[in-house]
Amino acid sequence: MPEFVPQELAAGVFFCTLPLPMKPSHVHVTLVRTGSGWLQFDSGIYTEESWSALKDQWRQVGCHPRDLRILLVTHHHPDHFGNSGPIVQESGASAYLHPAEAAAAQHYLRREHSPEAVAFFRRHGIPLERLGPVPAVGTFWSQFYRPVTNPLPLTDGQRFQFEGCEVEVIATPGHTPGHCVFFLSRERLLIVGDHVLPKITPHIGRFPSGPENPLRDYLASLRRIEDLPVNLVLPAHGRPFPDLKRRVQQIIQHHEYRLREMLAAVHGEARTAYEVASLAWGFDERAPLSVQFPATFEALAHLEYLCGEGKVIREEHGDTTRYRALGG
């Protein structure tokens, strides 16, 4: 296993890299030393390699497990929350997660699709009969997922006070329903999880049990944080970067382009979200399911946003929903 060396970004603030068994090949977590013990932001995924890399980096920075007081988690995805159970068991730390994320975490433990999920897939045009067996996400992810049970709730505006450190919780729904970022005001650092990434954009999808307009939520969350007085942004993937506002504007422009693309796809012809996604991303039924499903959910998020803007209407054709541009 390669050695991972923590990067000290400010006095007592360490940016740590953990391996992932899939792309992207890494995820970052942050350790912060205070006068009353250590804080950790996100857990990494549950694999022997990742868990070993984390414990080694605890050792490198001088964090004894029993000195870890609090684990603050941005969201419920396996690479952020999957190793929270072992961390809490090893350290006795208190783990915090937004309640909407705690509810969503069960999704990664299910090994069968609910009838509601299957109906959702069909409604939006996913050709289940032609794709063959479609495993539930828990079939793959549950092996990497050991989340803590009953985490303490994070709330928007909540502040954690420690000797020499203050952390403000800012709710940033969009990528997930209860995603949160953490602002360290004294250090002028913003720990963003997947909310703002330096090179790629996080997946914004409309899911069977998720919010109806996640893209609206996400764009509002971006605008909420873009003017924070930060010197450095600490993302979960990619390197830290200084210009928060510039990156936020780039991501907004990306989604504005996607919205125009989706609007054009339903101009003059009503289409399902699956059909729109296949046009926008250029795939067919031979593409991996890991491409077809997320693309459909992302197309659906954009189409629902356009509905909310009054630019697109839904047309119900039996058990199928299609979208059409108004006036087109």
C-alpha cells in the first residue's frame, strides 16, 4: 500500500488522502487539532486499505484514537460515511450527520429495489426489460458501508466551539438532500465534501425518494456560499483551491449550458428523461448501467428544474412521463 502523507494547510489542520476501490481513486478527509482534542471531517470508505491509511495518518499527525472527539460528516455516501462505524468504535467519538442524510443512508444497505423505485424507473423511460437484471446499489456498496447507527443531528447554522477553533455548519442540499459544508472562520477554510469540486461537477439527480427539484436546491446552495470569506476550499476529491466564487460561477454556467441542452432535446417532441439523457450523453442500451441510471437521474433533475421555471411541461402517457418544451 502506498504511504499517504497528511498535508498541513493551517496550524493544526491536516488534509488527508484515503484510497478508494473505484474512480475517483481517492477521497479526502480533514483532521483538526484543538486544545480539547481532535476533530475529523468525513470518514472515508470501509475497506481494509482505507482504514489502515487513516489510522496511519492519525499516527503521523499525533492523533491518538481516544483523543478524537467528534466526527462531522458532509453527507451519507459511502466514501464519506462508510467508515464512520469503525471510527466511532475505535475512538469513542461522537458522529454528526444531517437527519435527511441519516435517513438516506439505508439506501446503500438494500439488496432489492422497492416496488416504488421500479415504477419510478419505468415511468421515466428506463427500459428495464431490455437491460437484464438491475442490481440494487446495496448489492455492490454494502461491502464498503459500515455506517454508525443513530448519528447525532447536524442543523443549519449550528456552531461547534472548541479551544482555538470554531466550526459553523452550513446546509447545502442538492448533491444529496442534507449535504452540509463546514466553515472554519478563524482559519478561513471551507470543508465542502462534494458540494464544490475543483475539476468535476458533483452528480445532481432526481431519485425515487429524493426532493422533487434537487437542481434548484443545488444552485441555491452554491449561491449561498459563494461570497464566504475563505482563503482555501477543501474538497473531497481533487486538490484544495483558493477561489471559491470563481469555481461556483463555473459550475453554475455548466448547469446553465446543460439546461439549454435539455430544453433543446424536448423542443418539438415529448421525450422521457431516459431518452433525453441518451441524447445528451450519447449512450444506448449497451452502455454500462453505471452510466445509464445516473445520466437519466441527472437529466430528470434538469427537466424538473425547467418545469419549475415554466419552460417545460410534463405529459402523462399512461404510466410514462414525457417532457415537452412549452411552445415547442
